[in-house]
Amino acid sequence: MNPIKKLDNTLRNMIIRALESAREQDLLQFSAIPEFAIEVPREKQHGDFASNVAMLMAREARMAPRKIAESLVGMINTSGTPVERIEIAGAGFINFYLNNSWLYEIPGLVYNMKDKYGYNEKINRKVQVEFVSANPTGNLHMGNARGGAIGDTLANILERAGNDVEREFYINDAGNQIEIFTDSMEARYFQLTGHDVEFPENGYAGLDLIDTVRNLIADYGKTLLDMPRDERRKIIVEYALQEKVDYIKETLLSFGIVYDVWFNEKSLHEAGKIDQVIQVLKDRDYCYENEGALWFKSTAFGDEKDEVLMRANGLPTYFAADIAYHQDKFERGFDWVINIWGADHHGHVARMKGAMQALGYDPDKLDILLMQLVRLYRAGNIVRMSKRTGTTVSLDELIADVGRDAARFFFVMRSPDSHLDFDLELARQKSQENPVYYVQYAHARICSIFRQADAEGIKMASLQAIDASLLQEEEELAILRKIADFPEELAIAARTLAPQRIARYVLDLAALFHSFYNHHRVLNDNSGLQDARLLLMAITSITIKNALDILGVNAPEKM
């Protein structure tokens, strides 16, 4: 249940009825009511909710917005609602001021729903979120880490918003990069078995690949040296890819991410799906040949330039494989496909959406979130290198350094399209300067209140016996209002693909709790107020935990 949505509907119906009454009494002339907004004003003095309906009606009614607002306010019937008074502001905003009666319904609602508070009803929509999809040729880096936190949190949000969500990892195990990967591994194999061979100029030089080859030698020894080249290379690449994919799975699992599907690019080639999709685009006249290559007319869909599908050597491009992959997604019946990509792929967005349109799919059903870079800082200095490998810091090293909770929270705190400066020292701090510690400490503090109550033999009364209206203090009402906002925050985060909203929300709720805790005692001599405050603490704990669950962060009971 969404308390804010319920209020929105109440106010909306009041306005619509007032408009219809004004028309019946010939105070207003209009044929249609536009889609108007009901929003929470930025300034508290402007009321609890405000509507722009008068401004939007001005053209239709041929009347000044303020005059329309005056007519409407005179017609609005507030009986049986929490609306205490209505005022007109500025050019014609209608501001609603509510009494606290609606807030006192929140504790019972949250306490009864517990871990389901914030969930929306199931809707018949199948959503796929594809994220990370790192090349299986090296360690997971900071970009993969941020993409993992954002993608998994977004999937959690979409699930709680009522969608049927599937998480997918696309394994790039085909194409030119795998040839280079195989060349690199084969060269290392020869080198580590005592042969003086040159390492490929464009090869993968990561130290982790040397470890992989050492493992290969431990299993196969020098037996691969005498094999036919194709057979040797097949064994090497399959061994290395399996080890790398196992590493990726294990590392992401330690980051709290479990995928429903691991999709192999190789399967598209083996099933002939790339050739099939190219033929469809040819048949629809979206392709042409130039200098021996086959091109897709992506400029027809707003792209800056056309894109090659088939090279002059007859091999398909990554773009062609991506088109086949995205067609496969829609063929699997997804109503909404969401990708998390690095910002360096921004030029790929228009052409991919264009390709889907060319195939007959609705391009608006494909959303692509572009994610900016992460910079690691320690003591004010940028950290570029791993102490262990001498290359970029990997995700497993970051988890070992700051922990999963801090890593996930920090990666989601900022909008994906903004650069993220990750302060390693701050993430390790056990202080309220650390955002994730600040939130977790709020939850632990609440748990300590209940442990203290239990030690003193204090039991909260039954829900039916508690009078929530005893919560009159400004800090108490602010917490109730914030908790009431949670389902709507979740709905907006799902609609706008904005996982950072949940991190910001739970930070705000934690701040309200800490403010309350510093000004008021929960356990006190007034038993009625004590019960009401214990209930307030219980629902605050529930909401903080639900928000942290969405972020993939623990809600500890002790710290």
C-alpha cells in the first residue's frame, strides 16, 4: 500500500469534482481536464501538497489561473479528508495543508506489512536487467564494480515495484578479442614451459593470466606442446575462459549478486542467429555494401554515422552480434530490456535502439543507463594501481579492503551519469562521517533500545492498544512523514531507473532518527507515550532494513 499515492488520489478526485461542479454552475468553461500534477512543495510553508491544475486549465477555460484557483477552492469539499485548509499561492498554485490524522495510520500499516512495506502489487511485466557483462579476459575493475552495484540494486527496485525481473550476464566468449586472448595464453604457456616465444604486441598482459597458465600447466603439464595447434588452442581457451568465468561468478557472489542467466555470445554464432538477423535487415532494406563491407543504415534512426555489420573479410562485427543478442532478448518475451553500460559506449545507444526499430521492436522498450567513471582516492591521492598485481585495483581487492556493504552503498550513492570519487579511507571509517556506517548505526541504535527495554522488562503494548496520536513532537512527525514516503520513493526510483534515490532516502531517514534520538527518550515514565515511541522505533527499523535490503547492504543489530 502506498500512503502518498492514496493521498494523491484523494486530492485528485477532490479537484476533479470541484472542476465539474464549477462547470455545472457555469463558473468555468472547458471540454477536457488536462493531466495535472500533485506534488510535495519544496518549502514547508507552501503546504503538504500543491497542484498546478489552475495553470494548466487557463488556456482551456480562457481565464487567468488565479481566478480559476479561486473558483476551485470555493468548490472543493474537504469533509472526511485530512485536509485542514487550502490556500492559493503565486500565479495560481493550490496548496493543501493536512492535519496529522493520516500520519497516524502509518505505524499500523508498516508494522503489519514488515518486510513487505514498500512493495507494490505484482504487475504483468517481464523485465530483464543486463549488467556488468565484463570481458572474461581479466579481473573485474571499478567500472564493473559500479555497474554491479547499480544493476543489482535496480533489479531489486524493479522487483519490489511489482515487475518480474531477470538478471543476466552476457559472456563475450567469441570474436576477435577471444582470438587475441587465446594468442596471449598460448604464448604464456610456451614461455612458462621453457620456450622463448614472443608475446603478442596487442596481447593481454595481466599478471592474473600468468596465474591461469600456471594452473593450466599444473593440470596438463607439457602435454599440450605436442598437440596439433588447433587442438591445443581449443583446450587452452576453454580452460582459461572457464577459470575466468568462475572467478567472475565467485567475485560477484561475494558482492551479493546472483544472476538468473549467464548468456554466451558463442551460442549466437553457433545457432546462426547473427547471419539470420543480418538477413532480416537486408530484406528490410536497412543495409548496403560499400568497399566490400556490409553497413547498417543507422543514420536513418538518428545515429551520427552508419555502422559496419559485416567486415570485408566476411566476419561479423561486435555490433552485429549485439543486434542478434538484443533480438534474442525480445524473442524471449521481455516487455522491458535494461542495459547498464559504461559511458564510453554512449555512441552505441542510438544505433542499437535504431536496430531494434528496424527489426520491428519498440525502441522505447530498450533503456540503456550510461555509467560514468570511478576514481579511487586514498589520503586525497588517486589510487590507480593494485598492490597485489601492479595493475588496476580489482573488485575482490576492494571488497577485502572496505567490505561489501560500504562498496555497494558508495557505488549507488551518486546518479549513474555522474562521476564517482570513491574515498577508501572514508569507506573504512567506523564513524558517522561514513554514510553507510551512519545508516547502519541508526538501525543498530534502534535494536539497542529494544534490548534495553527487554532488559528492564518493558514490553511494547499490542498494536491495537497503542495511541499513535501521542506522537506530537516535530521529530516524530518528520519520521512518520518520511516513512510514509517510502513506497512512492520506490515507485519513482523504478519508473526513472534511479537507484541513487533509495540511498539518499535511507540517509535522510537515518538523519531524522538520529535527530529524534538526540532530543527525546523512548523509554520514559509515560507508558502511553513510551509505547507509541517504541512503535515508531519499530517501523523506523523496518523501513531502514527494507531500504538497505534493496541496496544489498546489511542492517546490523549491533555495531
